[in-house]
Amino acid sequence: MVPHFKDEYWLSVGYGIEQEAARKNVDLLIFEAGGYHARIAQIEQLKACAKMNVDAILIGAVTFDHPDLTSVVTEISMQVPVFGLVNALDVETLHGRVGVDWKEMGRGLGEHLALRHPVGSAPKTAVFLTGPREAGWTSPLQNGLVRGLSRSSVEIIGTFEADTGLRNQLELAENALSQHPNADYLIGSAPAVEAAFGLYGVHDGGNLPLLISTYVNHSILRGLKNGNVIAASFDDPVKQGIMALNQMMMFESNPGENVMIGPQIRILTGRDKTLSDALLSPADYFPEIR
């Protein structure tokens, strides 16, 4: 179960799960809620999964701690093993989770900028474009970014939040650039940076903020390679999908305590010689959704 496939990031997670399920001979059903505001839809999908008598549920939650969702997850997890997928979920009865610490995703980017602009150097400004507050990753990401920037001369002068569909993030980018046209950096979600690509393409001139992405999808990876993106946090979404399926399989054979596992976070730049090793889903991949 995933929040949506409007962001290519989740395609890579789904691809990792699907490929590993095929290798392990696991029947896989994929559900898409429709966005981070689709709490009711995800609850109904969760109930439907439980009625199917599935062996396990992997859930990329649309909200971290809303009681409507957490209470249903808690109830169902007493009957079916439920595992957190990428997004944090405030439920003590989860049987495991695959993900990374989004505070570290943000802190790494902040520290990268601190190296470029240490305290005492010329002041720089940034606008920050991110997902909705109810998503479990947004607050830790912002807190980590602010912490990483604490030893820099970079100041965040505007924060903008919306669902991570491209249309929503395009509106954010337009608002951010309209309100802060002279910002030095635009730090944003992958769809926000994608939206900036399009806006920059029709811009009439002047200095435009340099682009930094808080995570990597296909468009961001291309942007790193062609120089349009300065840096991005990479949490290996394909590997997270593979790890999630394997965590579920290991639990089936050897039930244990609730643990969180995940890949190592890397800060990618255009100069990174390992960019070709950053694996994402194939360009033509799209899962069959229930």
C-alpha cells in the first residue's frame, strides 16, 4: 500500500518490491491511496486487504499519527503482520519497518550547504518546498535541514507545503519564486524541483535559485547528471522495496521484535562518480494497481 504514484519516487519503491516478490514467488497486490490527503481511501484499502486474508501488509502511510488511521492499523496488526514502508507510522504494534531517518536526509543537505557557505561567509538565502505536514517525513526532514544549516551562512526565508503531486508542487514553486525571486537556493521535494525545471525553461532572465532536492527520483537523477541540480539526498528507494519484501519474508519464517532497517543515506552531487550506481525503476515501469 503506497500513498500515490504521482511522484516517481514511489515507482522505484514499487519496482523493488515487485521484482523481489517475483524472485521469492510471492503474490503481490498493489494499492494506491491517491495522495497524502487520502486518509479515508487508505483506511478502506487497509480493511479490504485484511478481508482478503493476506499473509502480510506493507503500508506506506499517508499520515504519521492521525488516530483514524493508526487505530485501524493497530487493530488489523493483531490479525495480520503489518510492516511500515518508507514512511514513519506511530503504531507500536507494527511488525517491522523499512525506511531511513528523514532527519538525516535533511541534515546531510544542510551540512553540504554549510561546506559551500560556512558561518562568516557571504549571507545566502533559500526557500524550502516540501510535502504536507501530516506526512511522517516532512517535519523530521525540515528539522534535520535546519540543524545542518546551523553552521552555515544560509537562511531559509520561506517554507511552502503541499501534497507531492507535480501539479501541487508546481503551484508551490510558482508561489515561492514569486515571493522570493532573489533567493539563492530552492531546496525542495523531487516534484518541486521538477516543477522548477519547467519554470526556469520559460524564465525571461535574471538570476535563478540553484536547485537542491530532498530526495531522488528519475527527473532529479537526470538533473544531477546534466548540472541542473546541485545536490540531492539519496535513500535508495528500489533497495527499500527489496528490503521490505525480505523483512516480511524473514518475519514469516522467524517472527521477532519490531525493528527498523534501511539503506545508507548518500548525498549525491553532479560530480559524484557513482551516479550511475543510483538504481531507479525502468523508465517504462508502472505497476498494476488494484
